Amino acid sequence: MITTVTLNAAIDKTYVLSDFQLGKVSRIGQIHAVAGGKGINAARVLHQLGIRTLATGFVGGSNGDFILKNLDQQQISHDFVKVDDESRICLNIMNASNGESTELLEKGPLITEQQLAEFRQKIVLLGQQSRIVIFSGSIPAGLSTSVYAELIEALRKTNAAVFLDTSGDGLIHGLKAAPFFMKPNEDEIAQLTGKRPENETELVQSLHQLADSGIECASVSLGASGSMTVYKGTIYRVRVPSIEALNPVGSGDAYVAGMAAGIYQELPIEDCLRLAAACGTANALSAHAGFVKREDVDAFLKQIEIVQL
Ligand SMILES: Nc1ncnc2c1ncn2[C@@H]1O[C@H](COP(=O)(O)OP(=O)(O)OP(=O)(O)O)[C@@H](O)[C@H]1O
Ligand SMILES: O=P(O)(O)OC[C@@]1(O)O[C@H](CO)[C@@H](O)[C@@H]1O
């Protein structure tokens, strides 16, 4: 089983507008609301790939009830700690006239020490039953920025391989706990190494820097330009087909899910990278974050180019 952790679960609301202008009244055409947050998105993609998955983390209030009901409707197994405060809403405003998306992300509920202790116990039990545990997304109020590092340490006594996909101080602390896999984007690699890579040579240097700090596998995702990965000291450059992206929000989560699915199925590393990239690209074809169609993934698998540098 693969367990995904979403400490800051959300209702992901997407408004599709024919033309969005700041400072003007807009009436919404299409509305879509779904259980979200990065770990839940990854769980949905894993489920769509047919991998046994369980989603955990914290949910609260009526938004939390919506999230659990929506996961049930999608037949995604879950085991969340319930909190008193309200889970957040993350709003994505899609401007159909130019394809731009604007994200408004609430900070999420307050988590108490006691609720964190309950979660710590749960994740260790789930870690014992999982081959992979994926930690994704922002850290809700009340929790320290070292929470991912602490939870990764708690999982050390299990055999689960840990994936970490977050940003800011949580990412910087998390790196010190040496997860098996990380997927920073270009902004996040700059937070980790202190320098934004300006070209491929600098990107390679940044990846070697991550490997030197004890990460077995790290991918920097580059949106439509694909990704670059270091695995056991070797660098892989992955290029993706050019597509008419509808909504790339959640492509990073789909990439992480594809990578986890590959490692879970013990595929060779190049096939893991192919599956990760195909899932990321397939997600960009969907209007909603964390959705892929199996036929799109299969079609893209044949079009991904990988070279060892
Ligand atoms: N426009 C696109 N065209 C083709 N593939 C894409 C596109 N956008 C994303 N991808 C695929 O998805 C992967 C991850 O995307 P991206 O780099 O945007 O992640 P991210 O910044 O973490 O996204 P998010 O935080 O919204 O989940 C890319 O490496 C690529 O394989
Ligand atoms: O605030 P976080 O946890 O960093 O990001 C939350 C979020 O923007 O990420 C997903 C896309 O990757 C969305 O489903 C969700 O709304």
C-alpha cells in the first residue's frame, strides 16, 4: 500500500471564467469542488493508476466532512485525524480567455499538540503497512516547520520509503531528515540550495548538492519543460511532449504519484521517470487538479524522452 499524508487538506474549488478581471464583478460559469491538497491529489492519481492507496492527515468542520464524503464517492480509502477547526478552501480562478490561473489558498485549521500526537501514532502504524509514505503540501497553523522532519524520523523504524513534496522552511527542515525522494520545482530548489538555477548546468549542480545531503532520488520539475532527476549519482533529463495544457495545477502531485507508482512496482528508474512525467503531463490536460486519464498516461508514456547526462 502507498499512504499519502495531507496535513493541510482542502476543498479545491475551481471557478472557470470566460474573462477574469481584478477589481470587476465576475459571475461564475462553471464551478467544480473536490477533495484536494497535494497528498489527496496524489492519492487520487494513484487510485486512477490502480495502486492500493490510503489518504491520511487532518480534516475539520463541515469542509472536512465534504472532503471525506468526496473521497468516499471516489472510492479512495482514508483515515484522517478529525480536528475542531475548519479545513480550508483553495480557490483556483481559471481565466478561459488567456489560460491563466490564479490560486487563492487559505492557511488551514489550527492543529493542537494532542492532535499531532494522535497523528504521529497513526502514521507509524500506517507506515508499518506501507511500502511508501508520501508527505505533501503546506503545514497548517499550530504545527512547527520541523513537523515533516519529525514525522520522517518517526517512520525510520518502519520499512516505508518516504517521499516529501513541500515548500519553504518545512522543505528545508525536511531535507535534513533525508527522505528517499523529493520533488522541488524551480522556486523550491532555490529555497533549498540558496540559488535559483539559471541554466541546465546549474540545475545539475543543485541536484548533486541535494544528493550530497543524503537524498537518494530528487527531481526538479520544470512544468512544460519536463524535469531533471538525480538518482544514485546519475542525472536524467526528461522532456515531455508539447500539449495544449488546460490546467497544470496539480501536475506536480501527479508527477509524485507516478514516481511512487513506479517505485512501488519496482520498475527500472527510467520507467519510473517516464511514468512520473506522463502523469504530470496527463494532469495538465484535465480541468481539475489531481486527475489523470489512464489512456492519456499510456499515450504520453511513449512520447517522453529521457537522456542520461
Ligand atoms: N504544460 C505542460 N505540458 C506538459 N507537461 C507538463 C506541463 N505542466 C506540467 N507538466 C508535467 O508535470 C510535471 C510537474 O509539473 P510542474 O513542474 O508544473 O509541477 P509543480 O510546480 O509542482 O506543480 P503543482 O504545484 O501545481 O502541482 C512536469 O515535470 C511535466 O512532466
Ligand atoms: O498550500 P499547499 O498545500 O502548498 O498547496 C495546496 C494546493 O494549491 O496544491 C494543490 C495543487 O498542487 C491544490 O490541490 C491545492 O489547492
